[in-house]
Amino acid sequence: MRIVLVGPPGAGKGTQAAYLAKNLSVPHISTGDLFRANISQGTELGKQAKAYMDAGNLVPDEVTIAMALDRMGQQDAVNGFLLDGFPRNVSQAEALDEALKREGLKLDAVLDLEVPEDEVVRRIAGRRICRNDSAHVFHVTYSPPQKEGVCDHCGGELYQRDDDSEETVRTRLEVYHTQTEPIIDHYRAQGLVVTISALGKVTEVTERAMEALQKDRAAQA
């Protein structure tokens, strides 16, 4: 299956992408991983992306699109892929449509993870990270430390990242609503959108997504 995963920040896209890709036996392709891989390998696209990033500028759509298309053309993606973080806007979605069309391919579904805005803010703004080891992550509501402000694992100080503050989260949500959310209507017009609630345990959301995708595939058959 060829799937695009969309949803606001805090919807759990990265987590769900990993589980769904494994269940569907397709590669999980994220823009973050693409940038890191191309830059670390010193590819021409990686050099271009790094130049923009080093200058504090956004990487242009054409570079991001070229990276994504190159990755989708690799052998492990022959039978499908799950795109996470791409396309990020309508122009990227249109470019993806055209690229797939040239190859005689098309998307099977666009999975929209739906989460109320207040829940997004609660999820992200409640995160606390250990200063000694950033892999130790807690949440003031869902997974609080035994002692407030102290890491259970090493006793390090817990802190809130600047980009996890409520003000920053709401700004990120506004960017999502303005730039990325319109791709849902773009794909809805093609009959590709499958919307599910991303509330609940990770396994529950994964099961919900798999069931919705299977029903959608059966309906198209």
C-alpha cells in the first residue's frame, strides 16, 4: 500500500508510522530521516539541503520533493511506502501526484489522525525531559515522575523544552492549519482520505488505523 500519514503535531504520527509500516511490511519514509540520511551521506541533494539549513532558511520544496522521490524509487519501496511529514503542503501534494502518475502509480489512502486541539496542547506542553539523558521523557499527566521535577532513572533535573511551551505549540498548530491541513481537502477530492481518532493507547490507535485502511481497501476493490 502507498499511504500518506497526516495529522497535527502531537497526534503521534511518528509512533504510528513505525507500527503501521511494520504491520503493512512497507518502509516508513519521513522527511526528517531523509534530510539526515542525505546530509550524512553527502549526496548532492543533502549538500543543497545543508546549505539552506546552515543559512537558517527553509529547504525549498523542490529539494524535499527530489529527496522523497529518490527514496520512493528504492527497491524496498516497490510494493508500497508510508510517507510521514511529506507532502507538507498542497504544492508538494500536487508534485507527488504527478510523480506517481508518471510511474503509473497512485496513492491508496491518506490516513488522517484526528486529535482535538486542546489535547495536542496537553500532550506536548506536558512533556518533561531529563537534562542528563534526553531519552528519559516524562509527562506531567500521563507518565509523571515519582518525584516532581526529578528523573526516575538517574535523578537528573526534568525540564520543558522551549518548543514544547503552550505558546509555541499553538503557533505550530497554526502553521499546520495554514500550510498542511489543506492537503486533506486536496486528497479528499480524490476519495483517498481515511480519518480516525488518534485518542487512546498507541496499540488502540494502530488497530483502529489498520481496520480503517483494510475497510477502505475492500471498498475500493
